[in-house]
Amino acid sequence: MATRTVTSTDQPQRPSAADAGPFPARRVLVAACGSADVLTLPQSIMVMRHALRLDVRVVLTPAAARFVPARSFTLLTGHPALVDEEATSEVPHLALTAWADLVLVLPATANTLAKAAHGIADNLVGTCLLAATAPVVLVPSMNRAMWERPAVRRNVAQLREDGYGVVPPVPVLALSTGTLDGRGMPPIEAVLEFAAGHLRRRDGRRG
């Protein structure tokens, strides 16, 4: 597991969200997975809501909900945040993905990358990814050894081939070692800049 602490030499540019121009989506479904980077998600959602004025909904894996309770995201977004056992609709993944202009998997664990690459939908996050018609952007977070494994690289390549956006992770402090051995989320401004580019490229191809 890794937490986001980026060195100055590795840190990508951090443009102000307000300076980035109109964001090409208004409704963002955030799918949160069980990495320590999920602890930074409340701040990221505040940027999305207040700097970009986005309407945000959140679904979580059970592992993510052990880091941050779903109720925290309900309070931040004004919408019920759903975990598998808390989903009230019979088909919440269909309602959520029909609503979304963008699905942002933030953070995405190696487990979720593998499931998405192979079409496995055994939890609410997985069913949302499989049912999504809007563009999907995944933001990986794991330790360096996992990120560099051939299986993970194959999964990332498959996801990109299938049209998913995958944000390159940056070196972060690994909780297990106390060293910059993790590979985690860039600052949210960089994530949103990547997502905006992915959306615009998709729109350009459709045009």
C-alpha cells in the first residue's frame, strides 16, 4: 500500500483546476478501491466539486470502505455513496453508469486493474466498469514491485487497447517500507488534466 508523497523532482506539473479551462464532463462517477491513496480522495472530491463545479457520485469496494467510510463521501457529494452491500437499487450499476459523463477509478488497485482487463464484475465497482458507456480513466496505486510485474503491465496494455485511460503512477512513499517504493496517484490536478485530454480525444474520434 502506498500513500501520496511525491518528491519535487518526480512531481508532475500542477496546474490550477480553475485555470485548466472548462472540464469536458459535468457528472463524474468515482470508483474507489482499497489502496491507502483512498485516504486522499475526500480532498480530491472537494477540488472536483468546488473548483470545477462537477457533480460527483462515489462507489466503493468493501476494501476502500474500510479506509474511509462510505458516509464520508455521502456528506461530501450530497449523493449516497454505495458499497456492494449498501446498494439500494436492484441494478445500481446501470443507473450510475447511465448518469455519468466520466468514470474515474481513483485509486485503482492491481486487483481492480486485473478484473477490468478481463471483464470480471464481482463487485459494484466491477459491474460499473463493465456497464460503463462513458469514458473510463483508471489511476493505479500499488507498490513498485507489483506495478513492474509482467502480469500488471499486460493488464495495463490490455486496458489501453480496450480504450480505457490509464494515468501513469508516480513514486510515492510506501507505508510498508517508509521509502519511495510505491507507485501511486499524481496530484488530483494532474489526474483531471489527463482525464480531460482522454475525454477530448474520445470526442475527437467520434466527431
